[in-house]
Amino acid sequence: MDQVVTGLDGLLGVRLDEASADRVQLRVPVTSALHQMFGIVHGGVYCALVESAASLGGARWLGADGRVVGVSNQTDFLKAVSDGELIVVSTPVHRGFSQQLWEVKITDSDGQLIARGQVRLQNLRPGGGRPR
């Protein structure tokens, strides 16, 4: 799939490898533009990647039934990175009528876990919809 995305994700250099209702994979080259003042990737970058990967998967799952919005993003930073590539993989934990919960793992190209997070999404259905 390897496709460049737009918006904040485009500014971050996100490339889309895979996007389905069950799994999303993104890749991001680490450049100095992603660094905080001490030369490592800014924690906000990880939060944004977690939100984007979860939201894309949640939107693919909900499809034409509505749209999703993030209502909670909890991200843990585990290892400092200053170069290389980040691989972001998101998978669903729970998908219900009104909310979804997605887990996201961010690794480096050696497979080391750099950050992990979870996002709770609200399913916004026109007219309330009916349960799946």
C-alpha cells in the first residue's frame, strides 16, 4: 500500500503500509523535525501516531455507519529514539456499538518496543443507528 498521507500525519512523514478494520500499520522515518530540544523524538509525536493508527482502524471498521473521534489517548514512552524508522501497528481490543478501544505498539526497525498506547474512540452514528 505504501502511501503518503496528508494533514499532521503528512507533516510527520507518515507512510501507510496497511489499513484494514482489523489492523493498521504505519511507518515513519525519524528526522530531526520530530525531535524535541534534547535530540530525541518528541513524546507528542508518539501520541499523534497512536491516535492516527487507532482512528484509521476504527474508521475502517465503522465504515459508512458513521465516523469516529478519539475520546482518550494514553501513551507510554519506553525508549528514546533519535534516528531510524518507527513502525506503528494498531489492533482492536474492543469494538462495541458506541465505543472502540484500540491498542497501538510502536517499534523501531529492529523490533524493539519504543512506545505503546491505547485510544478509546467514540462511534458517532447519524440518528443513533442500531447495534452491529
